Amino acid sequence: MNPIKTFKKGGVHPEENKLSAHQPIQDFPMPKQIIVPLGQCLGAPADCIVAKGDRVLTGQLIGTAKGFISANVHSPATGTVAKVDVVMDHTGYYKPAVFINVEEKDEWAEGIIETDELLTDIKLDAKQIIDKVKDCGIVGMGGATFPTHVKLMVPEGKKAEYIIINAAECEPYLTCDFRLLLEKTQEFLVGVKILMKAVGTDKGIIGIETNKQEAIELLDKTINAHRDLYNGIEVQPLKTKYPQGGEKQLIKAVTGREVPSGKLPIETGCVVVNVASTYAIYEAVQKNKPLIERVVTVTGKSVKNPCNLRVRFGTPANLLIEAAGGLPDNITDVINGGPMMGKSVSVTDFPVMKGTSGILLMTLDEAQDRRVTNCIRCGRCAMACPMGLQPFLLHKLAKQNDFDETEKNHVMDCIECGSCEFTCPANIPLLDYIRYGKAKTGAIIRARNQK
């Protein structure tokens, strides 16, 4: 086994709380109606191509990607389009969506292979793989939802030396990737080989934290038992440390290379893909199955039955909460994602989407919602920042709307991990202000570049 590695700059050690780690994935039943948002990626929402009264099949295209940074949307069920309207998603904003009245049984769209058999023969070439990933609407499922086909299109003059799989799952509470590694091990590994073929490399590295020893041992055992199938893939154990799963931190830990400020991972010869996305790529390339479902962790210390559920997109989140035992009386925060990078939601019936990795229920004490006091200039936020930034300064500049200075102080390098806020003894909402400053600074930079 490879020696344990990690990134060296900053990082924190929040309580892991992997309460659902030993709960097998359960198939969640389809509701009578699903609400499928047309914007499920970091980019432009898809253009709707269905109308009220249309009958749609499971896996049928219902929204086409609009522009380069966009992703197709497919029907997660068989049924009739009730309407095309807007729905409040996890962001609290109303977004366009397709409302589908669901039939009892799936009728799959033409070309989708319905089988549980492991398919190891990769017949498509690199371009066909990337096209298939695009057609099937696959995005980064760790939360960022960046269209995966764009990531696989290595720019001219660049070379991908490594496919790195982000299996760290460093966010506390979440266990959906861990369960996929245990229950769909070989499908996942075939997905890694598909990615390696797509970018033209013979090196695939699975970066995984040591608190997932069961998965590390199973992956090692499977790779060694099937060397003819999984040659070139290795497992790299990582120290349990947040945010180990950040792209730049993962690359630094695994390869020792550093992504330059303002640049993409390909500058270091690396392409990083999440576990769930890798499994989705296996299903897309080998079965022609579009991305219509995912595993969601429903968890929290007050939750009766923390669980991992395989859920079709468009399913209201409150149904998942009911399946986990219902909403406890003492809950003050419902979070889409994990406690560090997830976002509190104002409603519990938001539809599950491609980026919904978890639904976390937290009490006031657990959410650390304490009284804000003055900064004591301790410097803990700067020591914790894995990007080497000065969060106390960026907070001050953003609060003053001084976006020239936020840019000069590299606010755009912030990965929004929340390590600064986690360590702040004054309970200052550093991340909220830095996100605000980053959004405003980014808009200014984009406007300047368009001139």
C-alpha cells in the first residue's frame, strides 16, 4: 500500500460524524409527481424541449444544453408532463422546471441497456466517450456540478498525465461516495478506465482518506485480483483532513504539484473527477444511461435513521427526510450538502438534483450559531486557509465593497471550504462575506475581459 499523503498548507479537523457509513444504499420509491429543474449544472440552464401533455419515457431528453458550459437534462421517470413552470430550488430562487406526473412502471427510452451485469469492454474511443458524457448530461456530483465533458476536453498544447478520482469525501456526515465504492466497486473501476481512455493517460489514482479503510482495502483487493482489467489504477491513502477533497489540495497531496493561481488543474497535467460522476460515466458509456438519479445521504445527530438513498432527480427532499424518521422538533437548520460547504435551505420540499449529495439536519448548538463578537486578530483563519489567503482581510474588504483590493488579495483563489469560519473564535461569518466579495469581483473581471 502507498504511504499516506496530504496537503501541507492549512486545513482543519472537524468532527467526522459519518453516522450513515454502514447503512447500505436503498432505492427510494418514486413519488406521484416529480419536479425536474432545467438548471442542474454550474452554467446555463437547459432549454426545455417538451410541453404540457407530452408523454415522456425514463431517460428521454427533456432539456438541451444551452451554450458551452451547460448540461442536458433527461426525464427521471415515465409519465406525462403536467406543466412547465418554475420551482424554488435549494438556493431559494425560482428556477424553470418540468413537472411530470409519474406512471407506476418505467418505460425506458430507446437505446438504454437495462442490465445489472458488469460490462468491462470499453468499445468507444476517446471522442465518443466525451460525446457520450455530454449527451448523458453528466456533471460534477460532489457539489460543484461543472459539466464533466468540458473537463475531459484537454486543451490543445496540454497533456493529461493523471486521472485523479476524488474519493476523499472529507465533508463531515456525507457517506454517499463511500457506499458507492463498497457496493459498486467494479463498475466504479471500469469508470476510472473509461476516464483514462477519454483523456489519453495510463495513470489513474484514487485519492481516499484513511477513515475509509474498508473501501481502501476493497479497492486494493479488487485491483490486484483483476490486474488485466484495472492496470494503471492505484489507490492513494490520504490523511483524514479537511478540505482534502478540494481539487487543488488533492492534486498537491497526490502529485506534489501546485495549481497556479487563476489556472485550472490541467496546468499540472491532472484531471480530477468525483466518485459519483465516475460511476455515472460507467453507466453512460457502457449502458447509454443518462444521469437521472444519484445516492443522497440523509443524516444528522437528531435523525432517527441516517441513511443513503438512491433517488431519482425531481423527488422532493421532504420525502427523503420522512423516510429517515421525519423532521425532529429541535432542528433549526436544513442543509443541502455537508456542514462545511453546504447551504441552508428555506424550504424542505426542494427537488433533489445532480448536485444534491446530502441533506443534513442540525440543531442550533450543532450549527454553532453563536453570538458574533469583534475580531481578536488571532490569525487562526489565515493559518487554517488551505489556499494561503488572509480571510480576515478579505472579509473586511468585501464588507467595505473594495473589490479592487479583494482582487489584488486573490479572493478568486478562495475555494469556499469554510475552514476560516470554522476556526474563528469570534464567530464572524467570514465565508458569507468572502463569497459575496468573490461573486462581485468575478463579475467585474468577466465584464473587463469582455471589452
